Amino acid sequence: EAVLPLPPQTRVLTISNQKGGVGKTTSAVNLAAALARSGARVLVIDLDPQGNASTALGVDHQSEQQSVYEVLVSDLPLSAVVRPSTEHEHLDCVPATIHLAGAEIELVSMVAREQRLRRALDRHLESMTEPYHYVFIDCPPSLGLLTINAFVAAREVLIPIQCEYYALEGLSQLLSNIELIEKHLNPTLRLSTILLTMYDSRTNLAQQVAQEVRDHFPGQTLQTIIPRSVRVSEAPSYGQSVITYDYGSSGSLSYREAAAEIARRGAPEIEESN
Ligand code: ADP
Ligand code: MG
């Protein structure tokens, strides 16, 4: 396993794109697993009511389980719902249950409704003697209050982009939302990383989309591109990342390379504005 630099402070990355099926959950789980294998302590917070990240990490998310839902709406401490993954000893997960679907509406009338995840996460990190090196927040496919909570809790946004025709559609809305959050709720938020996913090198279209994304975001787009691979899509049904499921596969290799790039680039610098 490649030795990767560990960040001096916890890096909190939210994985976001209001489109479904672009590889948010797959990227959250596999990047987290790759970094955990390289020696980092990693937490994945599942913020999608579907609970796909919880499933992929082998963590129970039946509706009777306490989850990030109780953290957001009942002030349960995060430490009460952190579960070890079956994937790796340094990899934990805060599961989501289907109740989270209701949180989008329940949060509307709550005090500090945008800050609830931030406060819970900050409290948890401060209480740890050995805090996580990385926290990945897996967002639902919407720009509602759950995603806003993720943007406020995070320092970095990672956008997975599927290499297909409509890839860039909706991106400007996502970017302007990030800008609004930065202006009003979280001045330290940065779009740090764009990851091209489900790439099919046989099509010209995929190559064109990849090039277009690089032209728009030269500083953010990772060199590594995640190929479309059956092994990647099979792994979650075994409660595994593709890295454990098939270490030598192209999907595993590319997610390990993407994780290494993220680790080597480090956190984005925040310019002081005083
Ligand atoms: P999102 O979280 O954005 O909705 P997912 O990560 O769940 O997207 O991915 C959508 C579907 O595509 C899933 O069935 C997943 O297994 C599959 N998938 C994701 N990445 C790849 C890939 N690189 N190759 C093949 N299938 C993939
Ligand atoms: Mg998902």
C-alpha cells in the first residue's frame, strides 16, 4: 500500500451533486476505504435517506437503528451513532435510516437548522483524543436542507461528474449554491475536487465531456478518471468497497489513485480576508 501524507487537521469533504446516479456514494465509500487502508482514520457520514453508503460499508441501517436522523433532529451526540465498518478497522460510518427523508421537512422550523450537523461533528471531533484524518459526507441527490447541512459542516466540496452528455447540466446551480453557502453560512467552504466517474474510453463523447470539465475546472479536476467497471457496481452488494472486493481491478486501482491525489494535494488554502 502506498504511504500517503496524513493531513495535520481533519479534512471534511462533502460529496455532492444534485443529480442521482453520478457516483457520489460509490466515490465516498471507495475513497474512504482507500484512505483508511493507507493508514488514515476515516469517517463516512451517510446523509442520504436511502442509506446506500451504510450498506456498502456493512453497517446496519434498519429503521429502528439510531442514525444521523436523531443527531439532526433530536440533538443525539454523533458519538452515539458512530459504527465501525466491516470494511476496515480505521473506517467508521454514521448510518442513515429512511427516517432521514422526513428530516428535510422537520428541520425547516428548527433553530439553527443549517448548522446542526456542523455542531454535532465539531463537538465529536473535539472530544476525540485521536480525531479522524478525513470525514466524507455522502449527500442525497437534492439541494435541500440535508445538503445545506453538509455544506456548512464541510471545508471542501467534492463533485463527482459522470462522463456523459448531460454531465454539466445543473452544475451552475450547484456552483451558485456553494457560493451562497460560502457567502452566508460557511466562509471556509471551497470546491476543492472534481472527480470524473463512469468513464467509457471507447466513446468520443466521454472524452469530450472529460476535456470540457478539465477546461472549466483545471485546478480542481483530478488527473485520475474512474472507469466504468462491473466490479465497482458489484462490490456494495457484498458490503464491501471495490478495493476489498477486487483489489487488483481497474476500479480499485483508480479509486486508490484518486485517493492518493487527494491526500498529496492536501486541503485547499483559505485566503485570510482581513
Ligand atoms: P449516486 O450516489 O450519485 O446516486 P452511486 O454511487 O450510487 O451514485 O452510483 C449509481 C450506480 O452506478 C450504482 O449502481 C453504482 O454501483 C454504479 N456505479 C458507480 N460508479 C460506477 C463505475 N465506476 N462503474 C460501474 N458502475 C458504477
Ligand atoms: Mg448516493
